[in-house]
Amino acid sequence: MTSRDGYSWTKASGLKQGVPSIGVISPSTNVSSAESKYDVIVIGAGYCGLTAARNAAIEGLRVLLLEGRDRIGGRSWSSNIGDYPFEMGGTWVHWGQANVWREIARYQMTNELVNSFDFSKGVNHFEFDTAQGDATMNHEQEDELMASALGKFFNVDGSFGRKIMPLPHDTFKTEKAVDLDKLSALDRINQISHSLTLDERAALESFILLCSGGTLETMSFHEMMHWWAMCGYTYQGCLDYLITWKFRGGQSSFAIKFFNEALATKRLSYAFDSPIKSVKDTGNNVTVTTRDGQQYQADRLISTVPLNVLEALSFDPPLPIGKQSAISIGHVNQCVKVHAEIPDKDLRSWTGVTYPHNKLFYAIGDGTTPAGNTHIVAFGGKFNHMNAEENVEDTLGAVKGLFAPENNNGRSPDVARLVFHNWSRDEFSKGAWFFPPPGLLANHLEAMRSRHGNILFANSDWAVGWRSFIDGAIQEGCRAAFEVRTELQAQRSGDMPHS
Amino acid sequence: MTSRDGYSWTKASGLKQGVPSIGVISPSTNVSSAESKYDVIVIGAGYCGLTAARNAAIEGLRVLLLEGRDRIGGRSWSSNIGDYPFEMGGTWVHWGQANVWREIARYQMTNELVNSFDFSKGVNHFEFDTAQGDATMNHEQEDELMASALGKFFNVDGSFGRKIMPLPHDTFKTEKAVDLDKLSALDRINQISHSLTLDERAALESFILLCSGGTLETMSFHEMMHWWAMCGYTYQGCLDYLITWKFRGGQSSFAIKFFNEALATKRLSYAFDSPIKSVKDTGNNVTVTTRDGQQYQADRLISTVPLNVLEALSFDPPLPIGKQSAISIGHVNQCVKVHAEIPDKDLRSWTGVTYPHNKLFYAIGDGTTPAGNTHIVAFGGKFNHMNAEENVEDTLGAVKGLFAPENNNGRSPDVARLVFHNWSRDEFSKGAWFFPPPGLLANHLEAMRSRHGNILFANSDWAVGWRSFIDGAIQEGCRAAFEVRTELQAQRSGDMPHS
């Protein structure tokens, strides 16, 4: 099946909107007109919504899952082109991520991980192209440079953040950590710039911009420290957790397990292609109205709509001020992720930073396609932002700009294929994974997490722990479904929920 | 409530069997004589059995949970003496442990962790008492010594094990890793002994004996490497994962959540004080007979009986040869864990190794009791084994032997209280957490994990991933309940389970 989402380009076919994915659901709905009231409606079929719907269904509730897109996965989905998965959004997982790994183990997929990196053959170097010029170094040198730069950035307490943020799931536990959310990444860089070499500064900036998809001025230092803490306070941990292990069959091969398990209970109704317009909670009943006027009712609603999209929905009664404030601030991640298939197998062991001059500033060899080409994944963001579908020549130029001919045996690589999803112009995401500006978390995290009458808000955007990650999405979906099920169970049996 | 399990000693009261715990269940059964056949019977109310029973119950099955003891928790439970939790068995958890952390997050207990270590006041040193004599060093020196020793031990591939065991949940993936299971820890030490200082060797041996509860000759090097890989291939990771974060309210405050959630579904029947004698599977029906002659029937059985205890049960039809072989080999962990309350608050920041001469060879300051005393937790094992209840003077001597007077301002500490559980003489555990001899995993892991007709075998002893840990127990319980529920669901609706 082909999704409306995503773009691909080849010389032969030019730019095409829509790419094939095993995450497209057909038929797009199984709702019969006879349905009356559900126990719970879940808005959104990303990992958070899938988890919420699945858990509620397997725990006995009648569930309706509504999704604006034609596919599951939200901001994490894979396209299958020539039987090879390109990850359009969220990609990497790790056994140290509790919620996603629990599911991977449960679905017996622990042996389906592959390593994005393969340094066993080919050029086997790191290309570092900055205002100081082009250079190549080996990957050990790359790691040393990054580790040194990040170590200086995060060492606010003489313990690389372990003292100031000892529990990464409770990041505001120490007062000093609260203060970190007043700083942007640039503020922190200014504190330590005297101790950074020019190479370290370029390495540091490119790495943290990769993480935030924002700009140095608009990204919270606290949240960047939170990522570092989650990764075990080391650069090696960042590599392991953030960019190493992915699914052999792509994210959609994982997401579909949740959907199929829910469907097998025969308690899951669903409707794709069903964007939501409004939500009304009368106190006894929640009514959801789609853009095309369909109405559905339930005892509870779980909204998994991302922060940047919530303003598009109307709520009656209106959302509380705290939540409205968070929505009006929004998050800053406008990551640009572009896959390029390059007919040069030697680039499999290539990694590169081209910063700050190139619109794609961080990239790695991510796989070998069935055609034997190297698959490069490259990242840009709000800094030097581009809409990759607008001018393909520019996008091709940004890909080629990753490789200085003098560093690659005089070659400027050919590009056989591009694949990408423009998350910035996607009305159901309005950006990539959550990354907050300074102050948003310190002031509004609780407001983002809180429920509003019979409406629960679950999204990786305000997860504790692996916030912004697939793990956080699953955690939030689990949290919401647990709350709804125990609440309804207690109501119906006349008991209070057991704590 | 007071459990029959465990021992406590004070000068005033002497040795007493049985300690109070919030994990004791009263009434001990809710089974009415009217019960007929269950969907599933779960044997064992440790974390594995609790998870299996809870998941099955919340997913709609009628469950009977049978347990030989008077309490939940199996090899992980906490006693509450003077409102302070002493962890009798499994203690520490970490957010990088997927299954246990998923549950901690789900029960909103992420903020209930406390750090076993507190180096903020007191003696703040590591006491290292070996054949080379007594010495003290600061904790940074302790960490350097341990990191250096362990680094040499595990660096079999120039990458500290990352190449030979890249995926810690799939430890036999590389052929070279299979070979590691032919080695005992002593075999590996002999390979590198030329490169170890005497201090490093003593540090290494005491640390890995702490992990295995066995002897250097009988513990598998492969499994020790597996622990190291799970901990991120660093000593810091070992500290973080293995011995840092515990529950403020004790393990039983966590385990009771599983039990209460299952109970609230009204689909959980249970009977404590009900040791099992035999199991018969007719193909359509599993019958469980208790020692006192009670019989229960179900469609499926989940046995969470540990490896070392399985020989006490009779199975009809008999267990397959592979499983029988594994059972006859057994695991080697005979850990001795002794808590001592010492009226010296300065020892809160103390850690120590007394090896090989003392029966308790590894210990740390683990807390401050309500009386203001330091709580020391000390470990021994099969090497130089003792039964701590047999001769309390010897046990007190082993505790006092942790502290050389010359290292502690001339003081030999007073001991106000001892608390412990003798896992070696416990008929329902016959040892502590699983630790295999060489060959057991390479030859029998699949046999241990496999089902036998309608009987599923789930236990942390043969978990992939955090085998031997609470995490592995939860993972296994989840695996078994998932298999049973999807199977029965498919049978009853006439469908095949969705994959």
C-alpha cells in the first residue's frame, strides 16, 4: 500500500509524493453504522495511540481509534522501496529504553535489530567540514572529538551532570537543574567557549542541533542535559541509545504488531483518514467530531495529538490556561531528515559533519540497499531550514555538499534516490520530535501532562524519561490506558481502584 | 504481618525466625470450594508469577495463583523492621532495565527511588582488606581499581566485549561468544593473571563473586560477560545498574502493586501456603496437586518454579530430557546476604572488600535506619559459605571482620541488629539469583525456556536480557501470559493469533 505521506525522487521518475509502507491500513475503517458508544476513543495512531488503544482493547474495553492519516506510526514510520526500509522519522531503539524494549521483547523482536554503523569496509572515515576547512579523521578520532566537546558542555557539576540530574526521569529534582532550563544551548556554550577548540565547538554545535532540530538560541540546555543523562552521561551512551540499533524490517514492522494485536481482540474499531475538528466533554460523555462531520461518543477520550498540533482542535469546555500557554509556545524541532541512495558502496563506513554552511549538516552511512548502494541518512533542522520537496536541486546539492571531492578520492557522489518526509509542513505533526525552548518544561510540563475532565492527554512530547522518543510515546499510551481502564473498572464494579 | 521467612537478631531478643513484611498476604486464600476450572494456573508469586497472573487477569482470563510461601515476591522481598525496609533478596533497579522500569513508570513509582550510596559525610572511604594487608582508599581510587581490573577481565576483543557480544539479549550471536561459555571465571583469570596487580586480582575476584554467589571455578565467564554487556560494558554501568537505586519503601511495596491490580479485576483466585507436589497434563487439561492433596484444573499452567527447585515437582508426562539435564546441573549461586545495623553514622559512606579470608567479603553502607544507625549490607557466597542462622557469633564475627580497627579510628563496630534470609536452605529457592556454571547456557538455554504441552515455564533464571534480575522475572511473566492469552483468545474465537 502507498501512503499519501512522504516523498521520493529518482532521476527517472522525478519527485513523487507518497511512498509505499506496510503501515498503511486497508480498509481504512471497520466502523459499522450500528456502533453506539465506546468505552474510550483514542485520537492518533502513532506509537502512543497504538499503545493506548491496544492496552485498552486487550484489557477489555471497547475502543475507537481515530487517525487523520492513512497509516499508523505518526512521527515514526518506514517506507518500503525495493523491499528496503527507509525510516521517515523515529528510527533507533535500545534495550535500555524501558517501554519500547519491553514491547520488542514481548513481540519477540529482540533479534530483529541491525546496526546502522558498519565500519568493516570502505572509506571508514569521518568527514569534518567546517569554517576551518575540510578534514577527515578516523572514527576513533571522531569519537574523541565529540566526547571531549560534549564532556565540556555537560560538565556543570564536576560529575558530567550526575550530581545535578541524578535521576533522568525526575529532571527538576535539584534546584540547580531547574536553573538549567533558563539557559539556551547557546547560553551554555557562551559559558564554556573559552575552553573549546574551534573543532570542538563545531562538533558540539552540530551534534546538539542534530538532537534538537532547532537552533542554539531556541533549544533548552536543561532538555539537552536530560538526553545526556538518559544516555548514561557519556558520548558512547549517546551513540548507543540515539543512533545505533534499528529494525531490520523498519519501524512499521514493529508498529503493525500493536495494531494487529488490538484488532485480534475484536474490541478495536478504527477509522483512518479521519482528522478531528472538535471535542466536547459533557461530564458524562465525550463527543468527538471529525472534519467531515462524523460524531463518535465515549466515556473517556485519550488525545495523543502532538503539542504543536493541539491548537488545530477546539475543546469544549476550553483547555485550561496552563495547557493553552504550552500550546502557544510550542516546541522548536523542525528537523529535516533526508535519505539518499548513493551508488558507492565504500561510503557505508562514512560519517560526516558539514557545519554550519550546509543545509544538511550531520549524516552517516546507514545501510546498504538491495541494489548494493550506500544508504546515507542526513539531517538538517530549523537552523538553515529547507523544505526538501520545494527544490530538489537544492536538496541534491545539500546531499552532495556532505562530501568534499578532495576527501573522497576526487569524487562527488552521484545520488540515485532521495526519500524524505517534510515534518514541518505536515499538518498532523508541525515539526519533528518534541524539543523545548528554555522554560517550557520548567513552567508547563505538569500542565501538558494533566487531564481535562474525561479527556486524557498522552504524547511523547510530555513524557518523563525518554520524552520525544518512541519509548516515551509507548510509556504515555500505557499511562493513559491504565488510568482509563482502572477508572472504568472501579466505577463499574462499584470499587475504588486499587493503588 | 509477619512472614515465616527470614531471620533477625538483636542482643536483647537473640535470633528470631520470621520477619514482618508488607508482602505477606492475608487471608492466605480467596479460593471458594465452588471454583471449577481456571483459564490458567500460575505457580509461584515472585515477580514472574505476579506478572503472569496480573497480565492474564487484566486481559480477561480467570487465574489461579498458587504459592508455597506466606508472601509474595519470591527471591525479592523486603522486611519492615521499625518502619525501615531491609531487602532480603533482589534489591536494585535501574531505568535502563526495560521490564521493571516499565512497571515502575506504570505504577507512578519513578520518584520513589533512593540511592544506596551516600558519600556526603562520615568516613567516606573504601576499606580493602586482602592477603596483601589492610588499606583504605577514597572512592575514586576504589572505582579506578575496579574499573582497571574489570576492564582487563572483559577486554577479550579490544572493545571491552562490544564486538564479541554486541547484543546483550542475544549473547550467543557470535561464535566467539559461544566459546566464552566453555570458560569459568578462573579460566579467564588465568589467561590474564600476568597483567593483573595483586590488588586488581583481589578486587576483580571479590566483585565477580559478588555477582555470581558461586566460586571462580564454577561460574561461567560468558554469563559474567553478559552482565557486563547489559551494564553498558563499563564498571560505572555495573555500579549504576547493579547496586545503586532501590525503593524507598522496599521491594514489597512494588510487588504488592502487581498483586492488588490483579485482585481488583476480580478474576484472580489465589492460595498461599500451598506448595505443589505434582502436575499432570492430559492434553485438554492441566491438573495441579498440592502437597496437602488439593487439586486444581486449568487450560494452561505457567510454572515459575526456579531451576534449582524444579526437581521437587513431578510432571506427567515427564519433562523432556533437555530440561531434565538442565535441572540436574542446576545453577551455582549460594549468595549469603546479611544486613547489619551499626550504631556508627560515620560508616554510611563506607564500602569494603575483605577477601578472601572473611565469610562476608563485599559490603557497602546502604542506608541510615530510623534510629540513626548505619545499615550495612554484606555479601558472601558459595566460596567460604556460611549459614548465617547456624552460629550467630560467627555471623557477627564476619560482620565485624569487615572492619579492621586500625582503619576505623581503632573502633571495632558494635552490631545492634542482623537481618537476613538463608536462600541456600530455602526449599522454594535452593539458592539465590540464577548464576550458571560453564556450558549450562550454551547447551540448555533453549530447553529451559521451552514449553511442555500446556505447561509454560517462565522464570528469570532463563530470561534473555536481565536474566537473574527482577527485570528478567517480569519479562518472563509477560512472555508466558502473552502466549497463553493470545492462544486461548484465538482458540475461543476460532481465529489464529495475529502475529
